[in-house]
Amino acid sequence: MKVGVFDSGIGGLSVVRSLLEHELFEEIIYFGDTARVPYGIKDKTTIIRYAIEAVEFFKKFDIDLIIVACNSVSAHALDEMREHSSSPVIGVVESGILATANALKSKASNILVLGTKATINSKAYEIGLREKEFKNIESKATGLFVPLVEEEVYEGDLLDATLKHYFKDLNKPDAIILGCTHFPLISKAIKNYFGSETILIHSGDAIVEYLECEFKFPKRYKKAKLRFFSSENTDALKNTAKKWLLI
Ligand code: DGL
């Protein structure tokens, strides 16, 4: 199995990490559109245009599957990517909704969805969760977390102030969907803020759960071949990959 993983930038490496931990793929080809990140503040038509270009990029690699690690793209451009791709395209929104439904016993649970402006404005998570009969859903665009993570601010006063800024008026959720590639890197701080009973849904783990359910993986690959591509400064992407993926 050869998979293409697409993200707006470096954030999708958090999804690659989950794929590696579960040893699902023989080869992972990562493409981050680092020249045009962030997508989360762009409008739907622009996100769709960039996403179709990513499908074209993967065509030369003869891949079996495209995983869209970016929530903003998964929320807005999955149908269009599928129209242009000969291999299956799966996104993190659908798998995040399924993982949330599997993790929560009660349909009355309080769910908090976090994401970029693009993801939250799409209401993709909210619509999917309501289809699964969840009623108490709150959504919050928390875009400031993205540059903080890019600056490797995973703890400390600056992050604490940002958490307070976004969360001070919210009720304590039973589950939080980390609906952005960057947010798993500050999951510890988010968990500290709300308390350890709150369940965090991580896009990478959710996609693994989804893949193991939808596809057969007769073989595991202890050491996947990794290839990194980006639209700008691939060395910086590779350096982040070394840190995040411990490779
Ligand atoms: N990868 C994006 C997402 O998951 C976050 C960064 C961006 O805004 O492009 O929505």
C-alpha cells in the first residue's frame, strides 16, 4: 500500500505519526503546500482549487489512496478531489465524527469542535454529528493555536492566555474534536485546561480507526518508506518531520 498524505503545510505530519505508529503503509508520500499555508483563513473556492492541484501532484506516484490530513480541505473540497482522482480520497472530518460517536455513550454528551475558521464555518463536523443524533455541540474557531504550534509553543504563559481567551465562557465538554492538524501538539495543555475526564479526538488516531474498519491490512510495515514534498522550503518540512515523527 502506497499512500499520499496531503496537508496545507506541516500540520499533517501529526496524522503521518499515527499512520507510522500503526504500521499501515509500505510507503507514505507527504505533500505540504507550505508556500500557500494557511488554508484555514481562505475561502472555499480557493481551498478547492489548491486541493485539486494536490490531486494532480499525486498522479505521478501511482498511489493507492489519498489521505487528506487537513481539516480545512476535508471540510470543503473532498467531493471535488474525488472527482479528479482515480484513487480513493478520504478525509479527517468523516473519521473524526465516527471516532467521536464511538467514544461517547450518550447522545446528550457535550461536544466541543475546534478548528480553523474555514472548518468551523463549513459546519461539516456539526452537520455530521447531528446526523448521528448528537444534540449538544458547540464549535469554536481557534486559529491562533496554529501559529503558536508552528512556533513550537506547546506550553507556557502565551498558550495559557490563548486557551483562556477562547475557552473562558465555555461549559466543560465531554469530548473535544481537535479539528485541525496542529491541535494534537497542544493536546496536553487543552486536557489540563478542561480536566482529564474530557475525551480528545485526534484526527490521526481517528483516521487509523476508520482505515482499519474500511480496508484490509493483511501486512504491517515496521519501517515505512517516507518521502516529503512541499511547495516551498522542503528542508524546513523535513526538519519538522524529524522532530514530530522522531525519525
Ligand atoms: N492544516 C490546517 C487544518 O487542519 C491547519 C493549518 C491551515 O490553516 O492551513 O485545518
